[in-house]
Amino acid sequence: MVAGDTMQELVQLYTSIVGKPRLKPRYVLGYHQGCYGYDNQEMVLEAVEEYRKCGIPMDGMHIDVDMQDDYRTFTIDTRENHFPDPVGMFKKLREKGVKCSTNITPYINLTPTKGYTTLNEGLENNYFITDNRDLDPAAPHAHEQRYLGFNVGKRTFKAPQYEKPGYFEPDDYDFSQVFNSGKPFHGGVFYGWGNGHPGHYPNLNKKEVRDWWGKQYKYLFECGLDFVWQDMTSPCIAEQYGDMKSLPFRLLLDSDGWSGDPHGAKQRKAIEIWSLYSYNLHKATYHGLENMYKLSPELAWRKNRRNFIIGRGSFVGSHRFAGLWTGDNASTWDFLNISVAQVLALGMSGVTISGQDVGGFELIECERDYCNPELLIRWYCAYSLLPWFRNHYTRKRYWIDGLRKGQMRKDGKKFQEPYAYQKHYEQNKDRYHGREAMLYRAVLPVCRYYIRLRYSLMQLLYDAMFENIVNGLPIARAMVITDDLDRSLFSADNQQFTRSQYMVRHDLLVAPALVPESKRQKRKLYLPYPDKWYPMNLRPDDPIGVPLDFPVDGGSRVKYNCLISDQDKQFPYITPMYIREGGIIPKIQVRDYIPDPTLPKQVPNPITLHVYPGKDNSYSMYLDDGISRESAPAAEVPGLKISDDQAADKYCHVLIQQTTKIISQNSSIQFNRTLTITSPWDGYGDLSDFVGSQYTIVFWHDPSANLSSVNVSSTNHNVSVRTSNIDRATVVTLPVADAHTAEGVTVQLTHGTLS
């Protein structure tokens, strides 16, 4: 049990117990695309090129098991018409700023093959789970075994002696010869439509095997892979091979317990340590990637590079090694409706990076060809500022060679990329009219707008991710964390808001619409008490923004018109967003991808700090190269245990503080706003290659401010000032080098009010 005075304190205490994660690459926060059905390198390259052509930033490409040689983990199918040049493909993608992962499942195809070293080494060294069981006295024989499963909520039982998966190449093994024999456990993956193979499973509850597993990534990373997508982690197994589509409940596994426990058993039934396998899988992969640079000269360049794993379900503590996506969802409003609550709950559990497959992975029968356009738009809007943003779906594909050439290989959707909706509409204009036609037209520009908004606020997201390794607070935060003075957030009346709204760090509130417009025309949202809230006025491609509207009192429920439109003037209002009074929001220019300092010709991206009127506030900004392990804090931080031997404090902590004094004289009121920018820690040095030489500060003015009375002063002689009556903002520029000192730069702004 963990007790604290606030939810923030609870999260910090909990994460100090279970551990905090390592610093992740900045590109993790970018936009990602994945597809089970990108089965050749031309499709992969074409998808990236289409995103670039339509102006949508993109950082990650996820290639599914389609890339493997006949479902052999750690391999690539290099045949013609598949992935004949993986090195060249990865190189082209990296030159475009796109980093790649591929699906790695903890299963090893058991089909004998001379060149499959992972299988051969595993068998030779006894690295696979063996079939030893805690027999049920009531059913000790092979023919009596039944595996439990569920189908649409109803219990099912499979008899492994008699039932096998429907593979194209039948698995004709004799279950009775393997059952409780001490031989390698015989399981397998089944992807439907005859796809998959039987296989063995590495004994990852043994350190020696974990070390071996981590080295198996060598070939893929030598080809150019950048990070890992860890799938089927439980491990997921065809229902004819185990209980609940995983290992048999009574299969004995190494317990991997503490050696000093006098009561610890060397082995436990799988059902007793159900999630340990997944935990150790992520752990093995993580340490393998951390030490990858030692395996060959071609990988030496990765020595100081942060690694990342996006994994499936696991156990407490796995967040130290990987992010988490929630598995195979479908294109339904129900999945979208629960997704924000899932991410918020995972964030409070210590998971930094989490999210669903945006748009839904599986098809639904009533809309087989693609995700409903309105649903896709809402999904993109909801995820525009959540930690993990990946469009991922299953795509219909046909065999392109071999005996089954031309036959369907797998069912799925036709497309789910935003640009494909525009192409589909252009080719089928006669089919769509009125609002339906508008929705198809809206997909591309609306999705583009919110992805670009995300990239313009990338520094805000990164600051939250960096802060997470110090205090454990999530990137996307439940309002009960950020607004502990508002006790109504714990009431049942406000549950509809606490599960569907989120805060990005402390000052930016997002309230996405999660139901179709046919059910609800306006989005009712709640603004926490006691602060005032300004409607979002920042735009992705506007260097300043639009003038502030009047603030809304905290404690208010607001009915917000957030209807979808294909007209760009409505785009900012399709997703309600508010900024807390006194808020400080960093913003940068939108680029095609998050810069990689290892690539040549990087162009600096200056930071604009948007400072809002109202209460006193402070903001911590963390600047580094976004990819080096040495950026992570290495000094002693209360509650932080650093285990990365390459952490070297190579980052710059920039502290921005705003204070406001209100002076009443006779009948007039004067506001004195003081902004101070200092650097309590600068372990990086010159950052001009990344952020340029100047900061831009935008002081936003409330509609009641008298702009003709604005006066700005500073002790720094290199400060320049202009006040825009059109934008209702005062814009100040100052040298980065002067701000990155212990003394820093102070700017004072005064103004009166309109009578």
C-alpha cells in the first residue's frame, strides 16, 4: 500500500518503489505508421514517400512479420519482390528521417533449416522451454489434456492430442511423444488464413538465455533497424497448443526467483507466474540492445545511442525497459472511447509511453474496407498529444509468388493511412454526397493539422518525458494529478471528464470528442477549479498564434462546438484545448521529422516560449541532442536511481519563471509581469546547432489589457521588443547564451487595463 497527500505524491512514491525508466529517444514522440500487410520494401518506401508528399511529419515505420523469412524470428525475406535489399531500404528511410522497427515475437520456427542459427543454437544449448508439467492426478495422460480458451465470452476446450492449427503446411507432430517428455515444448503462432508455423520458446526466465536472446538482434541492426516492436509477449500461442492462447497452465517454468529465498521454488506452474515471461522478454531485449555496439564493428556507432522497445502486455517494472501498446484493437467507437482512460491509468502506473493502435488494428464486418472516416479523424485528434501515436492496421494481401500466387494470403482492410482517404474519395466522388463526402475530404487535412500541431509542441512533450525519469510523473496526466485542489474531480459526477480529458504536463488541457456526432453534437467538458483557462490560441504553422479570447473560470462545464469540417478555419476547434492561466508553453517550427544529430545538414529549430497572463508559474525545459544516452542525469537526484553507466548529465536545464504583481492606484490597475530565464544546470554547452542563437518570448495579453500602456525593460542590452496590436501580444527576443547562465535574463513587462 502506498499513501500520500496528493495523487502526484502517490505516483512519485510508487515509481520510486518500482523504478523509473531510462531516457528514451526523442523520435519516440513522433508520428509512426505500421501495417500488417506491408509485405515488400516498395510498399514501405511508398508509404513514407506519400506522407512526405502530403506534408505530414513522420518518424517511425513499423514492419510486421511480413518481412520475415517464413515466420522465422530475426530473419528477413530477401527474395525478389519481398525485401531484396534491406540495407538499402533502411538507409533510404533513415535519410528521410524515418526510423524503423520490426515485429519480434518470442517464438522460434522449429522447421529444420541449416541456415537458421537461432533455432540451431537454441536446440544445441538447451535454451528452449522444455515440456515438463505438474500433472493433474485426475488427468495425467496426453489424451486427457484440454486447453482452456474463450470465444465471444464462452469457454472452449481444445484437445491437443487430436486438434491442430489450420496451417497451410499441417503440423503432424504426435502430442503424446512430447507431452511431459522433457523435450522442447512444442507450440506455435497462428495468424489465421493458414499463416504461421509450429515453434519453440526461449527459456527467458534463465539469465543465460536472456543474454543469448539479446544477441540475436545483431543481423537486423546491422541491416539498419533502429528499434524493436515486441509482440506476442505473453507468449501468444495458437489455442491448440496452450491455455488462454499462451503456455499450458500446468507447464513448469523456471521461477527466476531470488536465490536467497529459502522458500523459493526453482520452478513454478506457468499460471502462477503468468506475466514473468513477458517481463523477462522485455528485459532481455533491452539489455541486448544496450550492449549491441559490442557485437560487431558495424554496430560500434550505437554505443552511446538510446534504444527503444514498444511492447505488448507485461508486468510491473517492465516500464523500465519498454513502452506499451495495448494490443490488437478494432475500428470501433468503443475502443476509441476507452483509449484515453487506458493511457491515463498506465501513466499513473509508471508507464511513460503507451497507447492504442490509432484507427484500430482489426476490421469490423460492417465496414470491412477501412476505418470509418469520422472515427479515424477523432482518433487522430484524441492522440494528437498522447505519448504514443501510431496508426497500425491489418491489410488485405494476396500471395505474390509460389504455388498460391494470386490467392488471398490474409484478410484485412484496403487502407488506413490518411492520404489514402483522399485518393479513395477522388476516385469515387460519385458515391459520396453531403456530409459523407465532406468527411472523406476532411480526413487528410484534419489529420495533417493535428500531427503538425503535435510536432510544433514537441519540446513540451519531450520536457514531460525527460521529467518522467526524475519524478515519475506521466506525459499525459489525469486531472487528479495536476489539479489536487479541485476535489470534485473525485466525484462520480465528473467521472465522464476525468476519464476522457487529459493534461499535457501541467498547463495544456485536451478534451477530445470520443463519440460520433450522430450521438452528440457538442462536447461537454470540465475545466478544473480554481484557475482560469484560455481557449487554445496556438497554431502549428503560425509563428505567433491568434489573439487570446476571454478566459473561462475553473469549475465550469463548457459545451463546445467541435464539429468536423473540411474547412481549415474550423480545424483548431475540432478538438477542444485550453491553456491554464499563467501557463508557459514552448513551441518550435514543424519539420518532417525529429532531427537526428548523426545525420548531416541539421538546421537549428529555434524555440518560442508562449507566456500567458495570470498566476505565478514556472516551467522546466530540458535541452539535449535527443538521442545520446549520456544526456541522462547521472548525479544523485532524490528518489532517482540511475543504472545507465553511460549517463553523464549532458543536458541543459532551462528554468522559466513568471511572477505577476497587481498594483491598484486610484481607479487604475497596473500589471507587472516579470519573466526570468536561467539555467540551473548546463552540462551540454553550445546548443546553437539545435535551437539557434535566440529565444523568442511571446507575452500574451488578456483582452482587457491596454496595449498602448505596455512597457518592457530588461537588464540585458541584447533584448529586442515589439508589441503587436493585431496579435495582442508582446514579442521579445533574447540571446540563448545569456539565458543559459546561473544569472540568466530577466524581462519586466507592465501594462494597464482598458477602462
